[in-house]
Amino acid sequence: MRGPLPGLPTAHPLLHQLPAVYHGEEFLERFLSALDEVLAPVLLTLDNLPAHLHPRTAPEDLLAWLAQWVAVEVDQDRPVNQRRAVVATAVTRHRQRGTRQGLAAAVRVETGIEPEISESGGTSWSSEPGAALPGSARPWVTVRLRVPDPEQFDRTRVEKLVAAEVPAHVPYRVEIVAATEGAGPS
């Protein structure tokens, strides 16, 4: 829970907003300084509202709240820069959800590794009725990650992510293989 910070200065002291004739009045100075102390957190929050609402500059404790706004889950055990990336790219990833690009982006943000994705699907059009359909009759997706040590990699986390990203009717397979020098996408 966010709260006021004691001794926080105000950017706009109320005494400076009054005509000069009121300066030097002891009671008025004490009264307005008490109001300044109460209003300072409110004014500073309003002044910094855009920074609080942007995932790159929001305080760490607000990231989970921002994640709820864009309908993503952030794992508090992950580094803060990864949590910020998840929130910042959420809208774009929602738009691409169910596509190869969307799946690749989700895996890349979660793991930091470029995935190799194979799939059965395809789209096409034909001016001839009854033309052959592209892809195979049964859809499938394979996600392969090349990692330094497959035994130490959190496979369950990636499988959960892939299950959430592929369309519900599409079976998937996750392959975690050892990275080798010069290996690239096949």
C-alpha cells in the first residue's frame, strides 16, 4: 500500500500563492505549512501520475496493479525489468495472441530466448473451387528452445505459457534441447 512520506516538500507552497501582505503572519504561516504537509503527497502524486502509469517508470509495487489493467500475470519472483517488459508489451501480445508471432514474442519475453516454432497451419486462397487446402488436416505446434543446460531449465513454466498462447484446439509440444555452437533455427 502506498502512503505519504514524512517530510515530503511541496512543489507549490500555499504561502507563496498569497499576496505579499500576508507574508510574515506567524499564525497564517503555521496554518498553511500544515496544509502543505497534508497536500504535498496529493500534489506530487498528481504531478507524477503519467510516470506512475507507464510500465517502464512505475514504482515496483504498482507493476502488479498495472498488469491487472492489461490482463497479464506478473511473477513476483522474476527480475523487475522482465516484469516491466511483460506489462509494456501486453497489449501488442494480446493483439497477436494465437499467431506464430504472438507465441514467439510471449516465449521471448518469458525466457529471453528466441524460440524455433514449427506448425502445421497455413492460409491460402484459390480462384478455383475445391482446390487443396494448405497445411495438414490436424493442426499442431512445436516450440523448441535451445538452452545451455536443459536439465536446469524450467520446462513447466514454458509449457504453461505455450498452453495459454496457442489456440485451444491446437495440440502443442515443447522441446528443450542443448544449445550448440552455430546452431540456429531449422
